[in-house]
Amino acid sequence: MNLIIKNLEDIQKQIDDIELIMQEYLIQMGYSQYILSTKGMGSVTSASFLAEIGDILKYYDYKQLQKVDGLNIKETTFGMKKGKNQ
């Protein structure tokens, strides 16, 4: 049991170290003040977001980011039939 607890403590220490490194990279990129000011965005979520989208400056507006993230929400309407928001 002591061995399992020691392993869990070691793993938690590694996770904490990685999160510190992620925070340092966010600060170096220059986007951290904007992304981290968003409610619910911590360093792990922010780093994952930037890893997914790449350079944020290549997007002109939030709609382009929604498309990349798969959140391109729009209503589909055909003639007299009204569809659901996607």
C-alpha cells in the first residue's frame, strides 16, 4: 500500500511540474493574459486549446475558431421545413 501511495505522489509531482512548464510556455507565447482571463480557462485547458488551433493570429474572428473547434452552430432551413440548430 505504501508503494502505491508513493507512486501516486510521484505521479502528482510530475503532473505539477508539467503544468508549471505549460504555464511558462503560455507566458512566453504572449497569449496567456487573454486566454487565462476567460472564465474556466486554466493553464492546461489553454495549452490544449492553443495546441489544437495553432497560431491564434491566423484567425480573423471567433467564427473561424468555432469552425476549427467544430462549433459552427447554424440553423438549417429548406423551403417550408425548419431544421434544428447544428
